[in-house]
Amino acid sequence: MADGPARPEQPLGIVENEFASVELSIDHDGNSPRLRIVDLRTGKVGFADALELETIAWLPQGAMHPLLDPSLHRWREGSDPIPDRPDRPDRENP
């Protein structure tokens, strides 16, 4: 966490279509600003830093298609594609 008082999140808006609805904001609580993504259907929270976002910008057309299959992780009971880690603030750690 950065030194000094916590900065509030900067709301960016909601992006949605017939398949998904997410709320985006800039989170300043980490070492550097990052995109905070909230799945409005489930409340699940994820974060993407500048390197991850730049990587998405550079991906060739279709490179994310395998990740877009909801049966891969989202529709499986109890599934989580990323196990609990200390850098996952949306999770309780043992």
C-alpha cells in the first residue's frame, strides 16, 4: 500500500453488452494505479496493471478467444482460475 492517506477510487463507468456487465474504476491503493474491474453479475473483483493492459492492446485479433468461453471457469461450481494469493485483495487469505 502506498504511503500517505488513501486516495479514493476514480470511477470510469460501466461497460456492458448482452453477455457481460462490468464497472470500471482506477484503484490507487497498490504500488501504482491499476484498473479495478467489478463483474456486476457476481460482484467478483479483478485488477489489471499498466503492463497487463498494454499486453491486451498489443494482442493479435482473436488471441483472447480461448479465454472468452464462459464454461472454461465462470460456469463451473466453485471454480477459480487463480488460486488464493496474497495479491488478491478480493479474497480472504488463510
